[in-house]
Amino acid sequence: MNYADSARIKSVLENLGFEYTKGIDSADIIIFDTCSVRQKSEDKIFGKLKQISPDKKVWLTGCMVQHDLLGLSKIDSQLIKAYKRGNFAPVAKDMYPLIVWINPQQEKEDFWSNPRDVVYINASFQPLWDKLKTKFSNVELLFRIDDLPYLPLMLQKLWYNVTYSPEVVDEYTSLLPGDSNQLLDVRLPVAYIPIQTGCSQFCAYCIVPFSRWLEKNRAVEDVVREAKHYLDQWYKEIMLLGQIVNKHPDFVKIIREILKLQGLKWLRYTSPYPTFYSEELLKLHEQEQKLVPHIHAPVQSWSTKVLKKMFRWYSAEQYREFVDKIRALKRDISITTDIIVGFTDETEEDFLQTLELTKYARFDMIYIGIYSVRPGTIAARKYQDNVPEEEKKRRWQVLNDLLQDISFQNNQNEVGKIYDVLVKTVWDSNAVGYNGQMKTIIFPLAQNSIKVGDFVKVKITKPDALKLWGEIV
Ligand code: SF4
């Protein structure tokens, strides 16, 4: 999601005449598009800020900026009201938006005679702003990613000399990035397209509904237009994004429409929720070769007791049935998942159930998270974080060891198969890429002309844990 958001930020700024540079040393302004899903991600930002020379300006956006608004309830209910109006669509549509600039001295002034007009509020009242300003005087701007269409106006308020021709859109996702969908050094022909932002599911441990707020779905035509825009260039793979991507009311329609587009090689999506899978969607995985044979469906725990506590609305049995349905399809679908270990009240017995069912599902990959409390979540307010850290780490290790074993066993069945592989890295005489199932494949380069972003055919010669070895055919 952050790749997709960053591409939009880059486009808006380039349209204003700013120039993108890769290295921090050559930049005048450094923008952090932050994540707050784990405490670690937030700590990282503070670590990075320390490394930045004070003569460079710093802007922050993304989830970390937004979830700190939770602290606002103690500050001013009117501010919250103004801020919580999402991206202020009703106002933006019919009038030129007013931006209120508040610096700490002005905070007390009355800006609120007509809060309907307030489109952007500089975050100087935020707890995060205070935290940052005392330590880093070069932090200049915090902005919500939803307010990206108003970034030019914010910059004018910050006395940047930019000419702004207002492109008034309701949703920042309606700003279409140009030909660059990613800011990575390694440019792959993979386009990330958000079809939905926010989440209304409120899993007990999760910060997303507070940082990105409630679910908003994009119109089918918008998504398809964006996909076509990329496929008309050099992109080959489309990755649809959403917190519960398959909860989009027209998800199957979007898939069907994108599958019709010229130039598409692979279509993926992340992350789905097991109980929002329709029979039709599963069938498409069997029938449509361009819809990749890979389903990443987070289970989080395989104890019904823990799932209930997490507010995940399915039982261990239901997830097992879901796995059975995928295995019954006439196509070799790779299943991967997310599991949290050490959630509140998770006993050894619960953990053993997770291990048992992991063996049953034979996951090719598990993103294992050690549970950490995120302030503001339901779990933080209602539960005790009562599994000792040492025990959490032990469970992580046990599950990870099991994953390695299962992955190695699964991969033994891959020997002799031939896959299309997208090359991600090339070094010396070797290359690393991934196939439609998202399995990592390493192979020696037969020809020097092969480069990052190419598709090549590779025959699997040797299995390994979490990777495969092969040769170009
Ligand atoms: S489905 Fe649950 S875990 Fe996923 S983003 Fe929504 S609240 Fe968070």
C-alpha cells in the first residue's frame, strides 16, 4: 500500500516541479510514508530521523500520522470532528478548500466558526507533532495521505513557491500516478493498485481501522482505468490492494474486467479474508491462468478460542473447510498465511492447535508476527498482554521451524516443473525471481542479456526450504 501511496505523492510533487532523487544526501526534503502496524515500524522512523542532517526538511505521512489522532479526544472535540470527516469530500466538491495553518502560538485562536470549510489542518496540535518537534526541529509537515490532493495548498501555506491548478478530487486514490508506480531501486513491471482503503473489521489487535479509518471502496471503472493505464506502458503484473480486498462488493467484476486487458501476464491481490471468498472467486483461480495460483489468506491463529478473542469472524473449522475448498480445485494453488503468536490468553494448547492445523494446510509461507500491543486498539483497551515475551519468542521459533520443514517437503514436488519466473535480482552469474505461486527461485544466468524485470522460463532442479533452485530452459 505504501508503494502505491508513495507513487501518488511522487506524481503530485513532480507536477509541481519538484524533482525526485534517490539518495538522502542529494535531497532537500525527505518524506517518510510511515507504517504503524507494529511498534517496531514506528521506532524505526525515530531512528532514521536521527540520521538526517538538520538542514534537510522532513515531511511525514501514512498511518503513523493518522493513528496518533486518537490522542486528540483529550484536546478538542471540534478538531476531531473536523479531522474525522474523512477527506472532506462534500466541501471539496463545491468550493475552493480553505486550509487552516495552525502553529503552536496560534492554537488558541478561533478557527472554528465554520469548521465545514476546514480542509487541512497542520498537525501541530497532534501528540506526534509535539513529540517530533521537541527532538527534530527540521520536521516541517505532517499530512494525512487522504489529504494528498491538497498537498499543493499546504505547500503554499508553508511558503513554497508552487503554482497550484486545483485538481479537486474526492479521494486521493483518484490521483493517477504517471508512469512510475514504484520508488524502489529495482523496478519491476508490477503495478500496485489500491481498490479499497481503510477497514471496518476491527480485529482486536489491529491499528488499521484507527490509522486508515473505515473501509472505502473504489469504483470498478476507476480501478480498471488505472490497470489499463499501467498495462499500456510496460507493466505486466497487477497487484490489487485492500485490507479485505475480497470484501469489495464488485471484487469478482474487477478481476474479470482486468483479466480482459491486453498486456496482462499475472493478476494478484492481497489481503483477502477467508469468509469473504465466494465460490465464483475460487472457481476463477481454477479457470483463469492469468489469475495467479496463489492465495494468501491470513488465519492469525488456529484456535477457535483465540480467533474469537481476536474478533476474527470464523472458526478453526471454517478455515479448515476453506483450505479443503482450495485443495479441491483442479489447479496447484499455493497457500500462504499470517499467524500471530502470543496473543492474549493463548495457551500452549491453543498454540499446539495452530501447529496441528499448519501441518494440515501445508502452507508454503507464513508471515509470523509476535504479538505486540498497539495503543488505541480494542486489545490494548480491554485485554492484558499476558503471554511472557520469552514464551512468545519460543512459539515463533517452533512455528518457524515447522514452516521450514513443511516448505521443504512441499518443494520436493516442484522438481522437474517448468515455470515462468519474473527476475527480481541479478548478481554475478546468478538471478533470483519468483513464479506465479510467489515462490522464490534461484538460477544461474545462461545469457548475460537477462535483466531485472524480464520473464524467463526456469526448470526446477533442487528443492530447499522457502526457495527453489533451477535452470533456464
Ligand atoms: S481485517 Fe482485521 S487485521 Fe485486517 S486490516 Fe482489518 S482490522 Fe486489521
